[in-house]
Amino acid sequence: ALQLSRETVEQIIDESDIAERKSCDEPVGLKNIGNTCWFNSIVQALYTLPYFRQLILNFPRSVINRELTDSEKQAICFTEELRNLCFLMLKSPRRSINPDRAIKKFKNTRKLCGVDFSHEDCSEFATHLIDLVELAYETVGKNLMNIDNTTISTNFINPINTFVTGEVIVERNENNSIREALRQINIQMIDSSNLYDGLEALWLGSADESLSSQQAIVEQRWLTRLPPVLFICLNRYRFSQTTKQASKIIAPFEFYPELYLDRYMLTNKNLILNKRNIARTLYAQLHELEKTLDSYLKYPCNNESFSLANAIRVVYEYATGCRLNPTLPKRNDSVSFDQATSPRSRQHSVMPIQRSHLSNEEFQFIQNTLPTWLTEIEAKCANIREEIRRLKNELKQLYNESQLKQVLYTLHAVCVHEGSATLGHFWTYVYHTDRQKWYRYNDNEVTESKWADVLEAAIGGQRTCNDREVPRVPSAYLLVYINAEQKSLSNDVYYELTGDLQRVLHDDLILLQEQRETIKLEQLYNDVKTIWERIEKSQPIHKVLSLPFFAGPNAPFDSEIVRPVVDSTIRVLKTYETKILSIELNHLLQEIIDKEIKTYSPTANIIASALPHNDYRLQHVLSYFSANRIDIIYRQRIMYDIIRLLPISNDDIRLRLFKLQATIICNEMKMSNDEVQEYQKILSDYKDFRSVIAAYLVGYQLMHENKYVKIQ
């Protein structure tokens, strides 16, 4: 498990990876590892359901005693990885968890789902996730029952199926009926502006017979058994046969924190049918009034329309020079043509128009008639509006009675999408019953929220557009409701802490520590690099740029010199690398070099006594320096030079830190020209010494093998 978990190290690590919660009771986020908000939003919505969390954490691990299909294998693999993810969300100290492995397991199942996940949809993913976990439970559950021989496997009750499945009875026009399973509810965003009307249009057909969708209703669905959890998908996609492109429906759609389903239950069928008849009558009256009101507000004229009341006002103002108030009392006295108008009456005029001459009789007719017409029209419109308001309120209150408020569902989560049909971002609002608060889950960010924020973000409606005039209106895509009567759905439940889950947490804690160190090391490296860049710009670089045996014309001999020195230096640096974050880097390097100098400082007597079988001067360059009583400053310098010139890969940040710090120290070791020449002569002598020894050994070997030619 540890080996697998370390796959995540290959990803970019940032501060969010190591941020910690104050306690494991706090809500936890999920890292977005590249367009994975669709995954995060659904998992966070389901994980926060304690009963679902229990089902996942208690998923049984067992040895299957039969050959599995590819679908069964992948379903089990995904569910086991989802189990590990949920456990880390529950127990890891991290503020956000990396879901990479679970996402990879899910994407392996895309052929099973039959969906291309180039742009994932949270509603589709919710369906596939439930199906996969259900299949995994079905496979493992039946296997366990066959092993126990307690009953036949067909009697296995799948807890996932029970969790999300209800039942409806479908009544067709021919008076025949069938029963169907109720899973995810898909509401088409056509002719419905709220959740109750949307469910009615989907299952029963709208009572408003003027709607275009009514033509397709040939059957009615009545609820007979309700699932503990209700998934309601708001289908906001629309495909144009003309443009062959998908677009997003951003019309407002109202939903509620509490949802009563009594009006869709088979047990209330007779009552509901009576109320639907009443609703049809009310809708017919409502539309008739709306048509009448439109005849005043949209009076036809030359293929256009205008408000009749506004037209009367315009004519009156043109004729009299005064604005007409509908409450203006009828005037019988004549008014002269040169009557002055108030500043207000002309403040909206753009350019005065010369009126034609009117007689006093004509002028008086206008003064007496037009105000009367306007008053009558305004009064009629006001009465119609009041009657429309009354009918709408009557429709709204039609089902508002205690008998139809028995089956209550409460809103648990709202998955929101912002963007177009092909691009965008998902996040989720979740109501925590234990905290009595809403929270906004936006990938790794979890913040406290309010119901007003949920409505603002999820109702929909075109409020804003981006620079390209493409609507980026947030709107709800998926609603998750839970049965208020089933308390176990929101009460925390028991799960078994198995050994494999403990290992998952243990491995994650180790990985967390490694990631902390990685980020600290990267920060330290950037700090040291900044110091070195500042030095490069402001000071001359040290005069000794390379060592003669690190780069020269005699590569075979040089490699024999360099390899042992490089290997031993890397080994000693590796033994000290764990101290990089606890000791200042320059002090740590000084400690390493002092120890190396002490290790490779044989006395003259030791060197003499070991000859000819062993020459300590060949053991290490420091041994050669010690044997020749080279000054300590040059011994230190050779070690710093070796470290800064080490041939290492960029993957090892600790060795890169040692190299960079050694480079800075070398530049700070001020050496005069004479000292530089002396140092270079010492290095050249050491190279010559090693080269002579190497040449002697090669010659001796050739002579021993009779591979030589005598010169006369």
C-alpha cells in the first residue's frame, strides 16, 4: 500500500497538500488533480451521508471463489479504493485528501459505463458510482452467502440498492399498469420553474394544459415506495439539431430545503386527481386573464405592439404639452394653448415638435376623453393583475394542507455547475445536520455557508456574462434529498477499523511527513538559490572553476581517480541529509568535511608501515594531502570543490542543496593569486601521482601477460 500511495509524490506538491485540520471532525476537502471537480463534488456529497460512509467503510474484503467478469473486478477495485479514500477523509489530519488513485480506478471502468469522460458530468458520475458500488456489493455479498451455504444467493439483499431505490406504478392510457424501480430522477428544464412543478410534469403531466410538454404525456407515475436517498438531476443540457451543438439551459429553477412528496403518492391518488382538476380550471382562468392583460399591454399596430395606456399618455402630452396622470381629475374648464408646462413635464423631451392648430372644442375633447380612457384602462389592468395574483396564490396553496405534508424529505446537498455545456466547474453545498450549518465544498476548500448563499449560487438565471458574452451562470445540477423519517441516514454509525485501513492511514502519515519535508526542502533550496544569484550579480566568481581530474584529456585515468572520491562523498552526504532541516546548511557541511578530513588523515608512520602492500595515499585525495602535510585550508577547499562538482541528477534535492551551498562557500573562501596557483599545483601533483601509479599498474599487467615488445 505504501508503494502505491507514493505514486502521488510524482504530482506537484503545494501547501494545500500538507495543510492540516484542527481535528478530524472538521469537514475535509478533496484535491483537484486536473479537471476532477466532477468527482470531488459527488464524493463529498455522498461521504457526508453517514449511512453511505458506513456502507463504504464496511465493504467486505473476501477471497472470491469463482472467476470474475471484468465488470465485477473493476467494480470491486474501485469500491476498495473509494473505501480507502473515505477512511482518509475520516481520519487523516490533512485538510484535503488526494483522490488520484480512486479516480484512476474509476476511469478504468469508463468502457463499462459506456461514457466518454472528456468532460465529466456530476449527475452521470453519481449514477455510475452508485452502480459500481452496487455491483461490488452484489459480487462480494453473493460470494459470502455461497460460502456460508445459509441460503441461495438470489436472496441477497444489496444495501446499496435499498439505499437509493424506490418504486413507482406506471399507469398507461389503456388502463394497464406496471411497476418500475425508482432511482435517479431526471427533470427536463422545460416548462417548469420549480421543483414541485417539475416532478408533477415528469410523473403526472402538468395540470397546465397550455404547456408544450403536455403533448408527450401518455402515462402517469405514482410513488409506491420511497428510497432513503433521492437523487434529483436537473437536466440543463439542450442539443440543437440545427447547429449540432449542445447548450446549457440557465433558466431559474426554484428548489426547497424541505420537499413533501405526498402529492405524488399512490395512496393520495384520488385527492390529487381532484386537485389537478381544480388546478386545470385555475390555469385556464389564469391564461385567459393573462391574454386580456396582454391585449392592453401589447396592443398590436403594424406588426409591432405597445402599451395602450402609454400611447394615450403620449397623445395627451403631444396635444396639451402636459403629462397625463391616470388619477388626474376630469377637467371641464378650457385651457389655453399657451399654458406653461412644469419643468417636470418636459424633462424627458429630446426635441420639441410643433403641434398642429387645435380648436378649443378639439382641445377640450382631448382633455376630457383621454384621461377618462386612461383611468378606465389602468383600473382594468389593476383589477386583472390582482385577479392573476389571487389565482397564482390559490394554485400555490392548492396542496398546502396537513394531509399532504406527511412524507418529508430534507435537502442534504446541492451540486452546482458554472460554465457552458462543454466547459465549467462543479462544487457542492452540503448541509451538516450535526452542526446545523451549510458548507461549501469547492475541491480542497471547505467554507461555512448559508442557505441564502446556496440559493444565490444554485437557483440559476442569467445574471452575469463573461467577456465573450458566454453565460457563466452558476446553477444547480443535482439535488440530494434524504428521508426525514430515517434518522440513521444522518446519525453517525459504526464501522470496523480493520488492519488494511490502519495501514492506509499509516502510509498516508508517512507520505504526509515526506511531503512536508519536500516542501520545506524546496523552500530552502529556493532561498539558497536566491542567495547565490545575488552573489553572482554582485561579486566576482571564485577563480578555481574546475578540478583537473574532473575534466581532462586522460578520461580513463581520471575516472579511476574521480569515481571512488565521488562515491565516498555521496555516501557521507547521504548519511547527513536527514539533518538538513534541523542544522544550518553551512554548519552541516563544515561538520561533514571536518569528519572526512579526520577520517582520511593517516600519520607518516601508518603510511610507511602499510607499504608496499597498501598505499593509504591512494585511498582518498585527503589521505594524499595529509601524507604530504598540505595545509588544512586546501584540504577543506578540495572537499568543497568535490561537493560542488558532484555529478548528480536533479531529482535528489538534498544533494542539490549540498552542491549549491558548497558553491557559495567556495566563492566566499577568498584566495590570493599565489594561493590559487599553489592550490592548482597541489591538484596537478595529485593527478600526476595517480596517473603514474595507474600507468605503472597497466604496464605491470601487460608485462605479466607478455603483452610487450622489447626495444633493441
